[in-house]
Amino acid sequence: MALPQGFIEELHEKNDIVEIVSSHVELKRFGRLFRALCPFHSEKTASFTVYPDTQSFYCFGCGVGGDVITFVMKQENFDYMSAVRFLSERAGLMIPDDDGDDESHRRRKIYDANKTAARFFYASLNSDEGRDARGYLRKRRLSDSTIKRFGIGYAPPGWRNLYETMLSQGYSEQVLMYSGLCGKGKKGAYDIFRNRIIFPIIDLSGNVAGFGGRSMGEGAKYINTSETSVFRKRRNLYALNIARKSSERSMILVEGYMDVISLHQEGLDNAIATLGTAITPEQARIISKYSDEVVLAYDTDGAGKSATNKAISVFRKIGIPTRIPDLSGSKDPDEFIREHGVENFKIRISKSGSSIDYELSKARENNPVELDSGVAFLREATAIISSSDMKAEREIYAGKLSEEFNVDKNTIMTMIERAGRRRYKRDSEEMVFKASDIKKRFDFSSSMKMQLGSVASEQRLISLFFLNPDLVKEYSEELEENFFKSKHVSEIYEELKKAVESGNFFGIGSLSGRISEGAMNMLTKSISEPELVNFSREDVEFYIERIRTFNNKLDFNDVIEMDSNELRDHLESKRNEVKDRNE
Ligand SMILES: [Zn+2]
């Protein structure tokens, strides 16, 4: 980012993180810090923590952390510049002119090029060339006003229609390349979208982020804009810009553009789709901001069924209930509505069961009762029911099964609880890493310190550097090149050094937007460790030596028992050995 650091510093001074966060969640004070239920994942006990001292936040539940800008980015689903703009307006600050060549400038250029391209596609659809495409859309029963509302267009056949048009309007070839509208081959530049119906993908700020194209001839049936600075398939959702304003507090997740559009045309303005990929946790989190429940209406084929199963588990992890309507007999929601009408579709939704009902009916199909009077089914069913967090819900299902199979309800509840424990054990095995982390946090003693791995040592050292920037000046000469091996730590170190050396360091905000999301999460977590407050110079030396030990690949067992003096001597002798060998 090319914004002057002085401005970013002022932005942080005028936007206190406690104030900003507390306008979104209810903060409770605990000594020097604040806690709240995390706005980014669903939880019952508060693990989202705000640190006024470092003006940072970190969630011990989902591992997300950052400064006030990061918080606004996540909370509002903004990019970096939009968050800066938001906070500037709030504080009454003027954003200094952006540098001509920076990332936000590039993003604006892409948005601008996309908008012009969308106009070109829309005009092409309504020209002579677009006759077949119009015929196709009419056959799919899309009205003119729907076509207009979604900005549907057409990319004519031929290799350079868009390219020539955009160039004649003053766009550079470079912009066409990095916006993903054109590619470059042996014969020069060419249009990515050719002979395709075009669906512009609008982001939450109302900008055209990218395009989806449906083939009217050869080639893959659907293609999307490749990943650009403004278009991320794992983040963007089709029609979310409209659906988030729906009066419904649920969303209907479907597979494709045409499903979304025909549902909207029928008045279901809460339909959305992913862009040709399975739903990601990130997308699920975005959806959870605008809805309390998700209806999964994927295609009814095998691929659709397995996508449904995946989506159920993604949403379950973030605590959003799902419902799955039965559309069997039709291939997708679009076809269902064409054959049975929208009212029947709505009825199917209102009658649809929870994800547990859905999984139970699958289990029923997979385990025919005739074979073993239901034993296999009961085993699978109790495992499914155990995924419910609500005891009352588990009881209801247990009651139903008890009646159906004439088995004592308590027996079934016992099976459910046992399955729940197995699930818990499996989940907690996946969490071992996290648990050991927490242990480190709470009983950190010198013997534990001796067992710190290289990554933990690097994290502690970088945290001490961050909290005491004078140390960076003091030690930067001494640390050899590529001293830090962890990607995140070395990234932080480089930016930290730059900021400190140029006199621009003012805390977490001076790294915001300069280090990756992963590095930011790691840093905000590390600096929240309470024992970092009372550090001594010996600690710094200890961590440096420890990292060197790992870097020099010495035998861990040899050095584990040494104190720092012995360690230093040992290292010295090892170094001399190496020198001798080389001479
Ligand atoms: Zn969280």
C-alpha cells in the first residue's frame, strides 16, 4: 500500500479498537483486556479478545487476529482500501492521494475495465450477433427485465472483439491482461470469453468483480474470470449483492447462475451460488452474516448430493443450520420450478427437514432394514443425531427411532451419547495441536521453555521484537540472513525492520496491509502471551541461540539439557569445526 505511514498512524489514533469493536459486539472488561463472543465464528463462551495496549484483537477459538483495519475488513467484508476509507470517514480524515502504481490503483482500474466490458457484453446481446443468445435466454424463460437486472450479456465469437473495442476506448493492453478479460498467446492478445452468454459477478460494494460465461458452442460449458486482485472464487458469491438485502433471514444456495436467476425471477431474491466450486468456510462465514439458516438446493445428481454433504458439514462447523428440500425427479431447482411452479418449490422448502433428517434418509437408503432388522441403520442414525448440539433435538429423534424400531428410548440415547463421545474424541485428536498451544500459554515454565521448537522460538522472538522495537535495531546486525525459517515470522521481521529503520513504527497498525493474513493472525496471537511482559535480555539471547541451534541442525538431544552459556560454547565449537573442515 502506498498510503503514507503518518496517515495510517493517525487513522489508528483516531479509531480506538475497543470503540470500533464494541459497536459490533458486547465487550466485557477483564483487567487490561476485553472479551466477547466472537463475531467471526459461532461460540458459547467468549474467546474473542481485544487488547487495548497493543490495539489488537485475537480469537482463541478460530485463530483470527489483527488490528482495527483488519477487524473492519472482516466485519464488513471489505478490502483493505475500503476499510481505510470507512475508518477515515468515521474519523473525519482525508485520505492522501494514492500513489499511481499501487494495488488499490490497480483494483480501481480492473473495476473500471470490468464495467466497460459488461456494457460491451450487454450491448452485444442486444445486437444482431446476439440473436442466438437471446433465443437461448428466452427458451430458459428469462424476461427482459431479469436480463437487465442481472446485466446478462453476450461475448461474440471471434478472438479480439472486446480487445479491439476496449483499446479504442483508451484501455491499455496491460489492464486487459491483469483484469483477466484477455489473455496472450503466440499470435498476441485474445479475448477470454468468446461465443458465450456472460453473467457479471457483482461484489458487495456494487463493483463488477468478474464474469461467468456459458458456452454457446465449443469449449467448457462454464468458465469464470481467473483469479485477479478483485476476484477470488473462494470468496465471491453470485447474487449475494442482491440476496443480502432480501427480507428473508435465510438463503437458498444453488449450483449455478441460471438457477439463481430463475429463482430471483420467481420472487425468491435470497438465492445465491458459489462460482463453480464447493462452498468454502470463508464463503459460509460471509453467508452467516446475512442469514440464520441456509437452504441447500443443489442439483439432484451424484455430484450435487456429495456437494450437499460437504456443505452440511461446512455450515455445521460455523453453527448455521441447513435444510435440504426434496427435489427428486427434477435435475435442478430451475427445472423443478419450470415443471412444478414456484409455489410447489416453496412448499418443498417449508416441508424440508433439517440436515439431520436429510442424512437420516440417506442412511436409510444405504442400510436396508430388511437385511438386519435395522441394526446397521440405527448405528449410523445415532452417529448422525449425535452431531446435534441440542439435547432436546437429540431426544426427539431418539423418541422417533424408539417408536419406529420398538427399542427402548434410553438404549437409543445411550447409543447417541456413545457416538457423541467418539465424535468428540475424533475432533479433539484433530485439536491436539491447539490444546498443546494452550498448555504452552498457561504453564510456561523454564523446563517447557527448553522444549520449545524452532517455530515457537521464532514466534516468541518476533513478539519480543515487536513489543520492544529498539531490540530490532540492536540485533538486526547480528542476525544472519534468512535467520527466521518460518514463512510468517520472516515476513513479519522484514516489514518490522523496514518500519523501525525508517522511523515509521507505531505498533500493529504499521504492519496492517503489509503482512499476509496468516502472519497477522500469528502475530496477534503471539503478542497476547502474558509472559512476554516480563522478559529479560537473557530471554532474547536464549531464543536467538535456540533458533540458531535449529538452523544449524545440531542434534537436538545433545543440546536440550544445556543452559544458554553451554549452548553458546557448544555452538562456537561447532562453528569452528565447520570452519576447519572448509579450510
Ligand atoms: Zn472466533
